[in-house]
Amino acid sequence: MPDTATVLILHPPRGRTQIFRLTMGLFVAFQIGCALAPNITSLIIFRFFAGFFGSPTVSNSGGSITDLWPQSNRSVPMACFSAASFLGPVFAPVVGGFISQYAPWRWNFWVVLILSGVVYVAVLFFLPETYPTKLLYDKARRLGRENEIGQPQVCQQLRSSLTRPWLMLFTEPILFLLSLYMAFIYGILYLDFTAYPIVYKETRDWSPGMAGLSFLGIGVGMTLATIGSPYINVIHRHFVLRLGPNPEARLPHLIILAWLIPISLFWFGWSAKPPTHWICGIIAGAPFGFAIIPLFLGIMAYLTDCYGPYGASALAANGVLRSIFGAVFPLFAQDMYKGLGVSWATSVLGFVSLAMTPLPWMFYRYGPRIRARSKYHQKTAADPWD
């Protein structure tokens, strides 16, 4: 009789849609708990579970996009995905500022409940399954031939799904360094949610609603970048002709755009406080917003091109690290800005981003050599599972 510890249960693939429906439904449910929380302890607990169950929709959406669009046509859908990921946090303070000013704070969660509830209904009725393995299995089952294709072992699949993103993150230099770069920029975006109120609400004595409008500079930059995203395909095709169908064709325009991040930070840091006119600091956010969309779009496309069927795992690792930075940066933002002042606190971020600015050039120049030593890149043609 075999050892039960060595027995692996065969199970058909689950796909992505079931994950979206389950976790997003729980995210919506916990918004009710947040809105009705009787004290700060229960609010923190409900917020934790809302974030926990909301995160799979972020980490798995990139995989769905790679399922739907071929490599040559992902720029626009990836741009829309990136814009949705960033415009939400940017415009939330604009809406939330006026809600907090004119309505009880609980309405912030009721509004999120209404919006997420509408999206969840759309997910339930209109979101198709995109995972190729699941689609193949469903087709074989309809034909009564499911036994003719290999079924993944559920224990092995679960273990692989939980461990592979972390293994890739800490063993793949491409994934680790570019994810660290993206996470740092993402952390700055969330740190701004503390920095901007310090500048415009406390220093300039604006109301909460008016202080929220200060994020419009970043939002306008993101909007312009999203509108211009179709031109990224043109740039990509041009460099494919020069370099061949290599992942590095995703990077040339990022070499220039990366410089907008430190420029924007130094500009904001030294122009945001009086007596400089308030519009200067708001305009300073536009280059940051304009750069962040194509940077994230290009890096995600580069990662999916590098890792092929392992692209979803790469994007999941990238999303987790990015979310950690987004959660941690606001925790020290207030002490940092109070202690160093707006100008030098922002300049510290500017110097770190300046040190990371050469990363797109480095991978454009040395990416082929690094990929040649990548275990997961070498396996992409041989392993169809993700």
C-alpha cells in the first residue's frame, strides 16, 4: 500500500475565472464590514481581509491579458490595465477628500462597495475563462476525451502556484531588479498620498476636498500616457525590425522616459512649498504620471516576453512586491516629511530613483546575456504549464 504522503490527487485545472469570482466576491463582502465597523480594531481587521481577497484580481489580471492578446498586440490592453491600476489610487483622494469633507467617513466604503459590486456583477455574467489549459480541458471534456490529455496534480499545481513566483523573484535577476524598480515607483505613488496633504492641506491650509485636487497633475499625466499608448506598438515594431523578435525591443523608449521620474521628484520637492505658486507643484506631478504608465507597461511586457508561459508567475511576483512597497511607504512618509522637510524628503526619493534610472538601458544592453543564463527563460519553450 503506498505511503499516503506520496499520493497526489488528480484534478482538472481550475482556471482563472473561478479565482476572480470567489476572491472578488469576498472583497465586496468585506467592504460592508468596513463600512459598519464599530471601532478601529474591527476596521483594521476588515480592511486586512478586504486587501487579502482583493489582491488576486491584481496579481492574476496580467496573466489574463497575456492569455487574450498575442505578444505583438499587448501594448494597448496592458496600458489600459496599468492606467486602471494607477488612476484609481490617484483619483480616489479627489473623490475621498470631498466625501470626507461633506459626508460621514463610512461613505468612503459605501462608495467602494457600490463600485466594486457593479464590477463584480459584470465579472459573474460577462468575464470568460482565458486560461489555455482550462479551455483545452473543457473542450476535451465536451468531446468525451478528457482522459486523453494530461491532468495536473492538484497538490503539485498548488505548490507550484504558491512557490514559483517567489522562486523566480529571488533567483531571476531580470525579474528581481525590474520588480524592485517598479515597486519603488509604486511606493512613491502611495507615499504621495501622505506628502501631498502635508504640502497642500497643512502648509497651504487647503480644505480636504481642495487638497485632493492636487493629485490631478499626476492623473492628467497618466491619462495622456494612456491615450498615447498605441504609439508604443509603433515603437515596438520599429525595434523588432532592428533587433528581431527579442524582449529587449520593449525597452528603448523606457531609457528616456525613466529620467522623468527623478526630474518630477526634484521639481516637486523644490517648488511645492510657498512662496512658489501652488500650480508649480501640481504640474510637477504630470511627468511622473506620464512616465509611470509606459514604464510599467514596458516592464510587464518585457517580463511576459522573457518568461513566456511563466509570465503570469512573473507578474504575480512583481505585483506582490509592488503591493508591499505600496503598503509600507505611507507608514514612514509622515515622519520622513516632518523630519526632513518637503524639499529634502522628496529629494531623497529623487536620488534613489536616479540611481535606478539606468536599469532599462542595462537590460536593453545586457538582457540577452542575462536571459541566456535564466533557467525559466530557457524552459519557456519546453514547459506549457503556468
